[in-house]
Amino acid sequence: MKKFSIETYQGRRTKLKQKMGSGILLFLGNEESSSNFKDNWYPFRQDSSFLYFFGLDMPGLAAIIDIDQDLEIIFGDNLTTEELIWQGAHPPLSELAQEIGVKLTKSKNELPKFLEKNTKQKIHFLPPYRPENRQKLAEWLSISYSEIPSQASVAFIKAVVALRSIKTDEEIREINKAVNISVSMHKKAMKEAQPGMKEYQLLGLVNGEALAMGGHLSFPPIITIDGQILHNHNYSNTLIPGKMLLGDFGAESAMRYAGDITRTFPVGPEFSSSQKEIYQIVFQAYQTAVAALRPGIRFKDVHLLACRKLAEGLKELGLMKGNLDDAVDKGAHALFFQCGLGHMMGLDVHDMEDLGEEYVGYTDEFKKSKLFGLKSLRLGKELESGYVITIEPGIYFIPQLIDQWQSENLHSEYINYEKLAQYRNFGGIRVEDGYLITDLGSQILGDPLEIEIADVERIRRK
Amino acid sequence: MKKFSIETYQGRRTKLKQKMGSGILLFLGNEESSSNFKDNWYPFRQDSSFLYFFGLDMPGLAAIIDIDQDLEIIFGDNLTTEELIWQGAHPPLSELAQEIGVKLTKSKNELPKFLEKNTKQKIHFLPPYRPENRQKLAEWLSISYSEIPSQASVAFIKAVVALRSIKTDEEIREINKAVNISVSMHKKAMKEAQPGMKEYQLLGLVNGEALAMGGHLSFPPIITIDGQILHNHNYSNTLIPGKMLLGDFGAESAMRYAGDITRTFPVGPEFSSSQKEIYQIVFQAYQTAVAALRPGIRFKDVHLLACRKLAEGLKELGLMKGNLDDAVDKGAHALFFQCGLGHMMGLDVHDMEDLGEEYVGYTDEFKKSKLFGLKSLRLGKELESGYVITIEPGIYFIPQLIDQWQSENLHSEYINYEKLAQYRNFGGIRVEDGYLITDLGSQILGDPLEIEIADVERIRRK
């Protein structure tokens, strides 16, 4: 189990205590997760906030920080003698706790008793996303299961978000490792994809590469010749020359920091001329967005700059028309780019998504738009030095959406539906990289990975 | 989504209804399972009994069979228009339901109402192993969360076990596919393992191979140079010449039937002479067990035959001594073979483990032994034609267990602790294949995979 230094975890907890001021902070680690019977487990994934403050990447733990009594306790149980025989020797929990600066450990059974005894203090907990942890909270705190999400502590959420949003140098190094595994996965796919292969063969290649490099998948890969299906986790298609392969996947490092990269490449050795045209528009939007990254700019404005660039390109092709400022204002471009430009990345690929988009990507004063397109933008607020984000513009021709808009004659002032008919079966293109916001602007994460048309084709021709 | 014919599912449900006679049978399909935030999902795995009776391999479904009213309903929801845009076109649930012979579909919301309306009938449910399904049952049936497991229907469990235990020809074909993917995974590991590699590199290779062949892992792989650690899911060791690599892993077919194979091979090109001696004992126990397989024999007796064979070999080596019948009776051999000889295999790798070992592996009259060794034997009862089982004997030198027994002077009549000291760091050896019980005896599943010493070394030398 790789960990940061004791000072890192102590420092994080000290800052958290300062931000919160008082009360009991309750952290639930994750349990093993069952697939088709209790003991057939999915790969264990620790809760990211638990990892951030306590660094212990193993199931069955919980922790409290009692700010008022200046107490930190990790709750968990050592292996029994019989378990030791089956699972081999493991260091005792007390030893592991000391390595992250926690002096006191207790059995798991002690946690509900501890909470019962301390009813006068406010008990803060984060919103649970796993049903077993929600059930535990309901039982221990005598709150109904359905009420639990609304009882999560907003102060606690905000304090955690404030800390986890700003990545330190040692975190950046970890994220770079994750991105570099992700780069290797993409190189593998780009080199080995061949007409006639099944998408799942590429899934095997890239998943195998992540594991062989000591990583894990950071999210369910998208590997598809139907790039216009944005949430596509089907891998059953055959790679057909003339089509493009959209690969959106990445790895976690051994310490569970995430990488997330997208590339789109031709199944054959070259893009068609119309594929090149659309690709180039997407790439220019990517470049425009990257050039705009700096502390102080709202990410929503970066998103809109990219949208405007996409719209310009689409107008040149004759797919959009009219006043583009108005078109983007009204959301007409969202027929082609239905989602957001990017998201925070860290211990989660959508960093802190469990804590709520309204806290991670927006503020009390600056709320998310409800407009189609913008409502899918996970991050809108001002960027700060130390944020790690993704930039992932795309153009997607979604037949169902085109039909729906056209039937309503939606935004027909800005969209050339007649010309658009030629693109109905085009598919989708996206490119994506991770960036660190620095004092001066931004910095790409990880080793270089081919993104320009000529470079991508060079690999595909080999 | 691959499925059997409509007649298969109708036939299975008809038999189930006949066995049960009356009441409402409630089937909960599985939901998506969250890793580190709600929408970051583990690969979806449908519940196996749901798959067996309804064949629909997608999240968010439930079903009832109301035997008294002769009603079958699948509960679930079609994609909304917005979801269609993001997820692409999917056939409506009513169409999918018709393909497996269910005429009626309703929204998920209707299920609790249906159960509320039918309070006079007995509602049978299977024991849930996922917390969200347990929570749903508690809510819908007004039973406390903690009481749910004890309220599962034993009659329903027994009826499902009776049906799922006997594999039909079309199921055997699917299991063969799963085993053949597993064989490919093992061939890959055996060919490509090299000194200096990390265990996780092999994990990447074999996991990648499973996915690339259109399969999934059927359980968390064991890939270790510490084969004596029986439940070892650590992959961080380096492959060292002189050590052996124990690989226990397998794949599910696209239709979710499982394969499960174990091989142990030298990290270098050849086994050492003492490794060969132990390997040969394990292999002879394997052969003895296989030769004994036939309908009507108790699997516990096959297990004991294998134990006796292991003990004979260990006596020849001077590690055991005395009267071997007595030694096996008393469980002295379990110092070296702590676990069971095998288990049922089907839609789950430990087939129907969620339904309870006492029903799957034993009977009301024939209960599991509490003796160390035998208490880990998942399957004890009489074999029947159509059972699919694994045969997986092994010899494991577990330092903690040796120390514990020696300090208690346990079974010193049968164990030569002095000689045993030489084997303290030997590790562990296991071999495993899947077998179908036939009218005449048994039949190995899947394509041949090297198991004899000379054949394994031939691959390793290449």
C-alpha cells in the first residue's frame, strides 16, 4: 500500500479541523463490493476522501475526527488467526494508523457506541454513494435511509472540496503517473487497432495495459466506432474501415489518482476528408480552450470560447449559419456539442463528484445553467492555481437529437438542417487531455500523446 | 445481449412453478454498482438466478411470478428521450420481455404497489447479497434490514438449487466457452511469464485476454508466487527464479457462465526436484479424484480419497507418518490441504453460493462437518448427472499454521515436524479443472491445457 508521508496526512487533517472549527467528522471507508455473490468481489476501491485524509487503501475502515476533544480514531479490525492463515501476514491496524499519524485505533464495533455517547456534538458526514454506508449511517444516527442524503453536512462538504480542489506537487506527480499509464493505453490502442477487430479486443488490450503497469481503470472505458453515443459502454461492434474509433479511457495510479484521455482515430490508415474537417474543428476548439486556461477565468467562459470556436468551424462547413454570438448564447451549437468541456480530476476521475456538483463546480452565488448543453457542464466556476481539469471538446452527430430538433424546427436560424442530413451517420469526434492550472496559465499533464491529424495518421499507417 | 431460446426460459419458469405450487416469487435483478462515486460503475453483473429464469442482462429490473394468478411480470423502465440521446437506441423492455416469453412489463414504480396489493399471498424471495436489494426488500415488505436474510424463502431456495444444479446441454456448451477462454488466459500466462516480471503484469495479460475474447473475469484472479496464501489478491511480487507461480483464474462467457482453472508452474524453465515431488503428489490426488467421479458418489468421499492420496505421497516423502486412514479421519492431512476439493460451477463460479452452502452442497440430512479442512468443503453431497464441479487439490506450506500446530503438538503422531522445517518456505501447489458429471462418470470441460510436469516444462522452456 503506497502512501504519502505522515506529514501529508497530518497536514490535511489539521487544515480540515481549522476549516470546520468544531464537531465530530465521520469518515466511512468503503467495504468490499459484491458482484454475483457475497464473496465474489469487484476490485476494492477505497473512498477518495478517506484516502485523502487517512491514506489507508483497504476495506472495512472508518474514522472520526473529534475536533472538540482533539481526538482522531481509526475504527477497524485486525485479521483473526484463522484469517491470517488464509490471507497471509498483514501489519496490524495500529501500525498502519501510526504511519499516517493517527495514534488511536479501535474495533469497528466501537464506532456506533462512540457516536451514541457523543450526541451533544454535531456529527458531520459526507453524502454516501454506496448503499451499505448509507444504511450504516441510517442505523447509527437514527435517521431514515431516505433522509440520509439531505442530512449530509454542507460545511464538511465545502471544507473537503476546498482542500481537495488544490493539488499539491506530490499529488501532481501521482496524477502524472496516472496520465502516463493512460498515455500508454492509448498508444497501444492506436497502434494495434485493425479493421475486423471487435471493440472488446481493444478493451482487453487497454485494460490489460493499465493493470500490467500497476494501475487500475479510472472509469468504464468508452471504446467505440459510434462516438456519437456519449455514454456508450457497449463493445460489440466490429471495426470497419471508413469509421473512426473513439477511445475515452484512462487509469488510476497505484495511489488512486486518475488519468482521463480521449483520442479519435481512423479505423483505416487515414481520416476521410470530411473526418479531417470535423477533427480539425474539434482540435482548434481544444487549442482555443487550452490557450485560455489561467487562474481567475471562469471555466464556463472557457467552455463558451470552445463552443464559439466549434460554431465558427461548423459555419465554415455550412452546418451552422447566422450570428454565432447569438447562436452560442441560445445554445444552438449544443446540437453538435451536447456536453461540458471538462471536469476536475484528482482522486476521482470526476473529482469529488460524490460531494455534489453545486459545491465542486459552482458556488453559492454562481449556479449552473439549465440550458441544454450548459446543464451538462460539471465545472463552471473560476479556476485557481492547483486545479487539475480536463479539456474535452467534441462534435457529435446524434440522429435522434437531430430528428427531434428538426421536427421542432429548433434554432433553424443557426442550423442548416438540409446540409446536416449528409452528416447523419458521421459519428462523433472528441479529443481530451488533462491540464494543471498554474500561476502563469496551464500545463499539460503526462507524456506527449499524438493528437494532430498528421501525427495520428503516422501511427495508423505503420 | 445473448440469450437462450424463449422455450428455455419458459421451461425453466414452468418447472419452478411446479416445484413451488403457489405464492408469489419475487426476483430482484441487480443495479449498477458504484465504485468511488455514484455514476462511476463497476462492470455490470446481473444476478445469476434472474439471468437463469429471465435472461435479461441489464440493470434496473425485477420480476414476479404470481403462481396463483398465473401471472409473470417484468418490472423496469425504458430509456427516456434524453437517455436515448446519450445512450443510443435500445429495444423497449416489452420487446425484450417477449423474447424470453414474458407478456407483461410494468414500470419499476409499480412493483412496491403490486406487493402491497397482494398481502394475502406468501411472497417468496431469495437471500440478497447486495445491500441495495436488501434495503428494497426491507422497505417493500416492511421487514427490518437486519431480519431480511432470515426471512428468505427456503422453499424458493431449494427449488432454484434443484433446477440450477443440473446443467442442460446448452448450458454445458456455454460453460465450455467460458472454460476455453480460461484456457487461453492460462496458456498466455504460462508462455509469457518471465523472471523479473511483476505479478500484476501477468494480471494485465490474463485479464486483457479474457476481455479480448469477449468474456469477463469470473472471480478476482489469484496470480502469486506465494501460492500458500490461499486467499491472495496481492499482485505486487516480482517473479523470482526458483519460485513457482500459482495462477487460479478464469473467465465468464458472454452469457455469464463461469470457467475456473488453476495451474502452478516454475518461474524458471523447470521445477526443482522437490517441487516436482510435491507437484506429482498433487497431480496424483487430482487423478484419483477425477477417476472417482460418477453419479451417486458423495463428493465428500471424493474429497477424502484425494486427501488420502495426498497423505500417501506426503508419507513417502517423510512429511507424514503413521496410519493414514486414522490421519485422514482425524484431519491431520489438513495441515497441508486446508480447503475443499472443489465446488459447483455454473452461472456463478461458486455456483449459487448466494443461496447458501447448506442447500447447494449439502442436504437436510447430510450436514457439513465442522472439522478443520472439511469445514471448508463447499460441496459434500451425492453427485448427479448434469452437475458441473471443479477438482482442485493442493499442498500448501503455511508457516503460520505449521507454527500453530507444532506449538500445540497437534497430530504429531502423523506429522513429521522436524522434516517439515525444510519445506517452510516452499510455497503452495494447486491444479484445477472443471468436470461435468455424466451418466457414465465424468468429462473434462474445455480444451486441453497442459497439466503434467513434462508438458508444463515444455511450454516454460520455449
